[in-house]
Amino acid sequence: MEEERYKRGWEKLKQIDGEAGEKVIDSLKDIAPDLGKYTIEFPFGDVYSRPGLDLKSREIATVAALTALGHALPQLKVHINGALNVGCTREEIIEIIIQMAVYAGFPAALNAMSIAKEVFEARDRNRLKE
Amino acid sequence: MEEERYKRGWEKLKQIDGEAGEKVIDSLKDIAPDLGKYTIEFPFGDVYSRPGLDLKSREIATVAALTALGHALPQLKVHINGALNVGCTREEIIEIIIQMAVYAGFPAALNAMSIAKEVFEARDRNRLKE
Amino acid sequence: MEEERYKRGWEKLKQIDGEAGEKVIDSLKDIAPDLGKYTIEFPFGDVYSRPGLDLKSREIATVAALTALGHALPQLKVHINGALNVGCTREEIIEIIIQMAVYAGFPAALNAMSIAKEVFEARDRNRLKE
Amino acid sequence: MEEERYKRGWEKLKQIDGEAGEKVIDSLKDIAPDLGKYTIEFPFGDVYSRPGLDLKSREIATVAALTALGHALPQLKVHINGALNVGCTREEIIEIIIQMAVYAGFPAALNAMSIAKEVFEARDRNRLKE
Amino acid sequence: MEEERYKRGWEKLKQIDGEAGEKVIDSLKDIAPDLGKYTIEFPFGDVYSRPGLDLKSREIATVAALTALGHALPQLKVHINGALNVGCTREEIIEIIIQMAVYAGFPAALNAMSIAKEVFEARDRNRLKE
Amino acid sequence: MEEERYKRGWEKLKQIDGEAGEKVIDSLKDIAPDLGKYTIEFPFGDVYSRPGLDLKSREIATVAALTALGHALPQLKVHINGALNVGCTREEIIEIIIQMAVYAGFPAALNAMSIAKEVFEARDRNRLKE
């Protein structure tokens, strides 16, 4: 049932993206709540919930793709956090991004590395506050 | 030393891509052997040889990126084989490609799935011959 | 309910893409039937079934996007047929593609125009057979 | 004659893009006035002035393409305004962008939706001032 | 006057692209002759005819861009011929393509190199016939 | 030897990109110094140091590609400076960008022209300080 997909998706989004993901959905509520609903239902309710590939590998794939695409830096920011949340190390994330210099060119990799730097610095500042 | 990077790269390329990778280098020998040399040295000698991320995860990242890029289907063909060679299952490869429908759109995922279909069918035919 | 989305999507896909769309789903049944299921459910069951934009305008948007993307020519072939099926004229399709020269460059437009030529010629051959 | 194309283009640009379009041309006058001239002559004097597709449909195509491209958010901002100016409703624009999640992926659609949000909020602030 | 732009463009297209360019325009005459007209007038009549950059440098830029784009291999084929026609050597063309591995990734460069190989082999076959 | 590639690359990077290039490498030292090392070794130590194409032509190719890619504006900023440093005139850079409207569309060209405008204005301000 629809509500099951939505519920499963919302749980999966919180598990992976945490607050950053909730912020994305929230930013849509005034302009296009249905896009937020689809974002929860299809990527998270359907795809990320599938058993055939573990969550850590899924985030590796997503960080790689968002780096290669070039135009998806806001989403890359969310998913670098997501990758760390599901068990990727910072070193592994840096390795994925370096590898994308081969497939998508150095500009895509360099711009993604700037995002990784922002994410790590923000997480360090948050850690200091605790 | 240069020869070390080349040697290490050539070994890594054979380990991952096997014959398909050797064919790519070979196709360059008349027109641009240096591009073949760089392909061996940088992606394989430098990047894939790095310890920070395991080979299976590296191929997951590459299959994801090549699917998302849209214009890299010949290379995707080589690397779907590569992913299988280093321990990804067919199911895992299919999962990566389905996931790319979220990030790069359904066209990119559908075109990548056609390539996966070709690769699996070719491997099945080869298996029958043994 | 899930079956409702699927049923609604299948009806919408037949309405827009006709046989060409059914062929796409069919080509997936051996390798990744779930990607076929998602293609029916999300694009067609969810998005194309939404009331806020008429089908003809939706196909105008899709033909434009698939032209601009550059890597989606197989899908463009399906949707040029789809656009004609829902009321776009050949002239209107040609106008969209010409307009894409402005936003995505002449290569994208020229390659899309080759696809349009193929589609129109195939439809003319089919018409002659009747 | 050249001046006719330029004159026709300038009128069409003002009709569709209004002030936003004039600002683009103006920003070019010190660095590359000829690019401004070509922008007026070819997209607007030639393409948008063609009779075979109505202006509203043209803007639907453009909003779709600029969303799908991913790197054209400044131009998308101009054309979301343009689409509203020639008779698209806000709902229709939101529908186009949601639909692009299917063809170009969720990142492209989400980033475009942020732009639509900015445009609508700016237009609301302007309306309040009157 | 319009006819001047067209005439100037047609002369420039023949000068650079020769037969390959004429074939492109010819392939459009049944489906979208206006796209052929615009292709002659804007790229060739306006841009390539500008004095600020020499023809050889223009073709270097075009070969680089068409390699980087990834989806423009048919046009790359035309312009590798064009680059040779206006004074680029085969070596220079190979250098541009190798360089694109840095900015657009190895897949884009490898696919472009396959096109260069086809072009050079075709030109060698033609030379033997004389 | 490795150190030779690095040393040659560092000299080439300073020759072309000057301070802007050094800043890029420096920004990587805390997060991914190896990406900085590869950026020096492969693009500059290997590719830009090759004899088959002169530096000015190489920068023409790079400015064209970075404009066409759409997602590489930070790198375009570095290389517009680089192109000026190795002998391109401002006029020639503007010509390349205008030409990219043909191959990558007007959005890519317009966004690149904004970057060129920033670069030229910054260089003018620096000149005034001397």
C-alpha cells in the first residue's frame, strides 16, 4: 500500500541521510510537496530498500554518480553525510572522488572534493560542540 | 619509476578487466599508443592500486558513474565484466544500474541495462563453450 | 495500492507510447523485471497520470529533454512516437528539436533530428502497408 | 535584413522574458556585445518567432530542457519567469520539473525546484509592492 | 542581408568541412530544411566567419568541445576532417583528444580516439584510390 | 622517475596557471593531497608537457572544453587566466566562448562569459594596483 512505501521510505531516508535528507523534503513542502513524496517513495521506499545491494555499497555508488554528474553538488553534500552515516570512512569517500577524476575528469573530482571538505569540516565543528 | 607504474597498472588492468581491457589498449596502439600508456599508468597504476578502497567497491563506483554519464557505454561494457571479475554478482550490478534511475534518470539506467544484458548473454555463451 | 499504480501506469504507457513502450518493458523481463515495474509505476503510474499538465504538453517537455540530454536517443525514438500518438504534429516535434539547438547546441539537435527522420519514415512505411 | 532579425528578436525577447531577458543582454554589453546580439537574433529573432509551435509550448520545452541540462540554472530562472509571462501557470511549471526527475534524475529536478521557489517568492514580493 | 549570411556561411562550411558538411545539410532537406539553413547561417555565416580567432584555432576548440561533450561523435567525425582541412596535423588532433582525458575523463577521450581512427583510415583509403 | 614527473608538472602548472593553479593544489593539502599530486603529475607533468601541441593551442582547447562541460566554471576561471598567461588575447578567449554557443548551447556560453567577465575585471583591478 502507498502508505507502506512512504513509511518505509521515510525510515530509510532518516537511516541514511538523517537530518540533511529531512531538510530536503521540508524545503519542498510549500512549493511541491508531491516531489518530496516521490523522493521518499521511489528512491528510498523502493530502491534503497531493496535487498540485493548493501547500504554502504549503495552510498558508494551514489557518491560516485553524483560526483560524475557534475551538476549535483547539493545532493552530493547530503550523500557524503549519508555515506558516513552508513559506515563509509572519510578515506573511502576521498578514494571514490579521486577515482572519478578518471571517468568524469578532474573538474568533476575537484569540485566534489571541495564539497567533501565542507562536509568534514562541518561534522568536525559539530563534534566539538558535544 | 615510470616502468613500475606501467607494470603495476598493467597487472591491475588484467586483474580487473581481463581481456576486455587489453583489447582497449591494443586498439590504441596504431593511433595513440600514449593514450594507452596513460590509461594503464594513471587509472590502473595510480588509482586502482591505491589501498584505501577495495577493488569490488571501486568497480561498484565505476559501474555507477559510467551508467550516470550516459555517453560511456563502451567503457561500461568493459567494467560490468570487470565488476564480475572482482567479485560483484550479477544481481549487485543490476541493483547499481536500477539505482542510477534515481540520480541520472531512467534513460541512462535503461541504456546501461541493455549493456548489462549483452555482457551477461556473452558470458553465458562463453560458459557453454567450455 | 501497488497494483493500482501498476495498472494505471500500464494503461498510461499504452496510451502514450503504444507498442514501442511495451517493447521496452518486455526487453527488461529477463534481466531486470523490477526496472520494468518501476518504469511503469513511477513515470507512468505516478507522473504522467498527474492532472496538472496535459499529455500533449508532457510529451513536448519529454521530447525537449531527451533531445537536450544527448545520450537518450533510444528513449527519444519512443517518445517522438509518443508525442505523435497524443496529438503533437510532426511539425511541432521538428520545432521542439530545432529549438533545442539554442539550449543544448547544434549536435544534440542534429542527432535528435536524425531520430525524428527515422521515426517518420517508419510510420510512413507502416501506413503504406495498411 | 539583419536589422529586421534583431528588431523581431528584441520584441520577442521582451514579450517572453521581459526585464530578466533584457538584463542578460545588458550584462554582456561590456564584455561581448556580439554574444548579446546573437542571443537576440538567433534564439528570439529566428527560433521563437517561428510559427509552427505556440509560445507557451516553446516555454514548456525550454523549462524542461534547462531543468534536464543541470548546468543552466541562471537561464532556468529567466525562463520560469518567461513561462509565467506567456501563460503557463505555476502548477504547470511545477509539473514539468517533477516530470524531469524521470528523465534527468532527482538531483536535476530538485535543483530546478529550488529555482522555481526563488522565482515564485520574488514575484510574490513584487506583487505585494504594487 | 539574409542571403549574404547564408552565402558566407555556405562558403565557410565548404572551406572547413568540405563534403562531410554538405552531407549534413543535405540529410536535413526532407525533414527540416530550416535546421540546415540555421546551421549554415549561425555557426558558419556568423561565428566561424568572425575575424577574432583563426580557423585552425577554431577547429581546435571545436574538436576539444565535441570530445568533451560525449554525445556528439557524429559531429566530431565531421570536424576532425574539418580540422585536418584547415591545417591541423593528425598529431595535433590526437593531442587535443588525449588532453580531454583530463577534463572530460578517459571514456570521452577513448570514444573520441575511436572516431579519429575511423577518420584517418578513411582518408588513407581515399588517398590510395587517387 | 616520479619526482621528475612531479617537478616537471609543478613547473608547467606555474607557467600556465600561475597563482590560481597553486591555490587549487594548496586547497587540497588537508583533505586529499594525493589528488593534488595527481593533478600536478598527470595533466601537467604528462599531458601539458607533451610537445605535439603548443601551449596556447592547449589552453584554447581547455577553455573550449570547460565552457562546453557546463559544470566546470571554477576550473574555467583558472584556465581563462591560464590562457591569458600563455599568449591568448582577451578577444580570442571571448571568441572561443561565443563559438561554444553553437556546440554546447547558449546557456553554457553565457555562464562562461560571466566567468570571463569576472576574470578580466579582477586582472584590471590588479593592474591598477601596480
